[in-house]
Amino acid sequence: MTATPDANQMLKPRATWREALAVYLQRRVLIVMFLGFSSGLPLALSGSTLLVWVSENGVNLGTIGLFTLVGTPYTLKFLWAPLVDGLPIPLLTHWLGRRRGWLVFTQLLLMAAILGLALTDPAKSPFYVALGALLVATASATQDIVVDAFRVESLADNEQAAGMASYVAAYRIGMVASTAGALFLVTGFETAGLGRLQAWTASFAVMAALVTIGIVTVLLAREPASSRLAESETDAPPSLRRVAQTAITAFSDFLSRRDAIVVLIFVMLFKFTDAFAGAMTVPFIIDTGFSRNDYAIIVKGVGLAATLIGGFAGGFLARAVPLVGCLWIGGILQAVSNLTFSWLALVGPQQWALTIAVSVEAFTGAIGTVIFVAYLSALCNNPLHTATQYALLTALASVGRIYLSSGAGYVAGATGWPMFFVVSVLVAIPSLILLLWLQSRGHFSDLGRRPVEPNRAP
């Protein structure tokens, strides 16, 4: 057993830009990229695309509002993550390995759930539509658990940021496929002569077929060496006992590390500045006087492009700067960029100004996200519990997005738009103070020590 280098040396710069770019063509990174598409694809099918479908079929507004609850599995997935770490899948685990077996299993479930959703009728049975969407969300959240564990375990330390940048880019493309792509398909099928319901059914069936991209990717991938070694060193008690042991030891293993509680609070607060401002971005844009077309073209179009570029920039940054330095850069950039919206509030409804503000915010936010996920990956340094611990950390990270930012509207109403976005910068200060404290405590040096460090599969 050998320890990895100091975390401040985990992500070293390459000698040339050619070598820095070459990491994105590594087999492991490409595998993670295609798995990112597989993870992003189902998200909108139980979210925005689903809402368009039920709205077109006359479902009342009260019921439509309740459909947002089908996203609950994404925030509670840590509750069943120990199953992923502790239980084998009959036949598939023996054939493909622990992580790949679970991946194929969840993708088959996801395909079946999407097909089941496709066969429902919102006009006649909105309850079954909601149930189908809940099953899609549950299968999708479970797939995310396994993909996160597979990514952390299969990539070398100096590939984590590049892998995450590729993952984020492909994730966004998957979301576009299941939003704009699915809606264009509905229009195309209606033009070809299908009725509305049949057109939606056919569109969802195509989305189910796209899940095969993930299945093929898994079959071409290799089981992470750390997962194989961890499995071989586990005594494998009876299944229920093993799951209980996995859950208990995963949480106790994490909490036993130095400054664990402070680390968890830092994880919860690091992206809070983004979430606080993001909660009111759409109302601000509409209230400022921009049209829905402005929002669709600039925020969703230009913003997507800026996000993709920022994600890859974050990957390059993480290879050139130590992890703690990356967190400082990402944390400051994602906070200060909110001031572009204060400037936009003063400029007024000018499309060029909205383009600049959205581009800056999306670019810096993506840098912060890639670096933050590289940090979360470094925290999950025990291959026996990768899925459980990573699911817990991402659930905590969502607290800022879902709960802490819920009062943003009241703050905006009390301060006005220019000052609101100044406040959104100030809420980043606690996370930066915690970052300084963790750095002074040597936290980032501790991250480099893995309990199991086998040779990674090529």
C-alpha cells in the first residue's frame, strides 16, 4: 500500500499545451465523457420537458406545480447509496464487476422507466404520469450515484479535473438532447402525421433508445482497479448486514477525519453564492424588461456555450495550479462575477449587456463547479465507500441551492436588484473564511492519502 502525493501536488502542470490537451483524449476521460451524456439525458425528461408535455395536455396549474416534487430522488439519493456500495447485482456484478454491473443495471431500469412514462396519458391519468416520472428520476439519481463513484475511482488524480470538465460538457449536451431535441422530435412526428399523444410517446421512446449510448460505453470501459481490489479485500457478509455495515462505516470513516464537520460546512457553502444569485436570475431578467426570446437565446444559448468553455478552462486550471489555489480562484471568480448583474440592472434591457453578464457568470460558475467537484472527488478517498460518501457530499452541496437560497426573493424585494447581487457576493465570505482555515490546518495535505491505492487500469 502506498500513499499518494501531497494534495497540493496532485494536479501538476504539463510541459506543453499539447500535453495538457492530450489528457482529454485519454480512454478513461472519454469514457467518463460519454457517461456524462448518459447522466444528463434523463434529467429534463422528469423536469422541464415533462412540464411542457403535461401543460399541452390541459393538466391544471396546481397539479403541474406538484410535478416538481418528482425531482426529490436527486436530493435524497444518499439514503440508498450504501446499496450501491454494498450489494452485488446478480450475474451482472460477476460478469462486469461491481461498478460496471450497477451501471448497466441502472441504465436498463432507466430505459424501462422512460418507456413506461412514454405510454402514459397526461390528459387521462396525470397520477400515472407523475409515478412514471418519479421512477425515471429514481433510476436517474441511482445512475448518478454509480457514475460518480466510477469516475472518482477510474481516473488518476491528474485526470480528475479534465474528466469532470468532459463530464459537465457531455451532461449539458444530454440535457439539450432531452429538452430541445425531444421537443423538436415531437414537432417532427406531428408533421409526419402522428397525433399529439402518439408524437410525445414516440419522442420519449427515442430518448429511451439513447440510453443505449451509456450501456455501450460501460461495455467498452474497464472496471476500476481500486474497485476490484476493494471488493477482493472485503469479506462480504450477508447482503443486508453488508449494506448496514457499508452505511455505518462510510459515514464514520468520513467523520473520523480531522476537521470533518468544518469540511461538511464548507462543502455546503462553497457554491452558495452561485445558488443565491441563481435563484433570482430568471425573475430579474424578466423584470428588467427582456423578452422570453431574449432569455431562451441568450441565457440558454450563449450561456450554454460559456458554460462549456468555462468547464474546460476549469480543467486546464486544475492541471496548472494546486487544488487549494484552484478553490481560491474558483471561489472568488464565481462570487465577483455576480456583480455583472448589478451592472446589468443599471444598464437596463440591452441585449449586448445581457450577453456579457450571462457569459461572464456562466463561464466563471463552470470553472467553480469543475474545481469544486475535483475537491469532492479528492475527499472520497476510500474505494469501499466512494458512492455513499460522494452522494452524501453532493446532497450537502445541494442544501445551499435548495434551502439556504430559498429566502433570496425576500432579500431582492427589500434591497432592489443592484444591491441584491452585491449581497450575493458577500454571502461567499463565510466559505472563503473556512477555506483559509482549512488551508492553515493542513487539510489539503491530508487529501492525498488513500487507504487503497492499487495500480489503475490503463
